Amino acid sequence: LIAVIIGLLVVPLQMSLIPLLKLYNGVGTFFGVPSKTYLGIWLAHTGFGLPFAIYLLRSYIAGLPREIME
């Protein structure tokens, strides 16, 4: 999993967003939100980028010394 995430760091988010949005538009609705609205695009972008952001934040916090957390 970590090798895949590190490998995907080479691909910019904006480059992978176009295929993601094409797939999203093909679905029609996403949790009851129509796909061709600003909210729908925002949800697709957030859902795609949020797991990676959480992974980066977790890795950063895990690397901090324990004395800082106390």
C-alpha cells in the first residue's frame, strides 16, 4: 500500500481529476447529490484527495517526538 501511495505522488491530483470526474458524471447521483453541480464536483475532489491528506498528516504526526505530544 505504501509503495502504491509513493508511486502515485508522481501523478498530480489535477491530472487524475479529469478521469475521476468523467466516471463521476457517468454515475448520475452520488449520495443524493446531482453530479453536474458545484457540490458534486467538490465532493468528488474531496473524496479523492482526503485519504491521501489523512495519510500524509498521520505520517507527519507519527514522526514527531513523544516529548512534543506531552
